[in-house]
Amino acid sequence: MTNTRESLVHLVTIDDLSSVQMMSSKLGIPQEEVRTLLTELTQEGILNGYLTEDGKRYFKHDAKVSEAPVIQGREDVPDFMKFDTRPGKIAALFGLVVAVIGSYGLMTAGDNIPMENFGAALMLIGVAVIMAGCFYISMRKTPS
């Protein structure tokens, strides 16, 4: 058996992994190749299970329900869920600070028209930066 096939058998039998997408990312091969290998291993009798109709999961026939309590472990996050929101949060926070400074300048300007204009412009720029930061955060890709 090749190294990829042994790794796939290990993922299914020992790690109890059923997601074809997760198997594909752990092995570094395309999902279609994982499906083909699972079908071959099942036909050879090495694995005892079946692929779902949509081909996204592989379930074992001999799966047993454990009596042990469930212990939450560290999950491996799939690639499509990895997204760094820090730049968007930093931009939104910076925009909030600019908007607060602009509104403070607007409130304390009194009868000074140029100061009022500067405060209003600064406040609107801050709101625009907040919106840009929120837009960046909302651009997280969803799974297809």
C-alpha cells in the first residue's frame, strides 16, 4: 500500500475523520482523488464503509457510540474558515477614534465656522473609515 493510502486508512480508522474535504486538506491531494481512493479501499475490503450520495462524507459501517463523556479538543479549522479580521477591526477602531475627535472638535467650535467645517469633515472621514473596516470584515468567503 502506498503512503497516501496508508495515511487515508489511518485518518478513517484511527482519527475517525469522515469529511472528504478535511481528508483532502490533510493529505494534500484533490477531493476527487480521495473519493477514488476511498472507493478502491472499500472494494478491496481494507475499509468497511460508504461514501454519501454527494461524495462529501465517508461513514464507517462499524462505528460504535462511546459511553465516555465528550471532551472538547482543539479543532483543525478548514482552509475556507481561516480569515484574519484584525486589519478590519483596526481600521474600524481607528475610524471610531477619528470620528470621536471630529465630533469633539465640532461640539467645541462655538461660532468658529472653519473649525466646525474641519470637525464635520473629520467626523465624516472617521465614519467612512469605520465603514471600510466593517466591509473588510464582511468579505469573509463562505463555503460553496
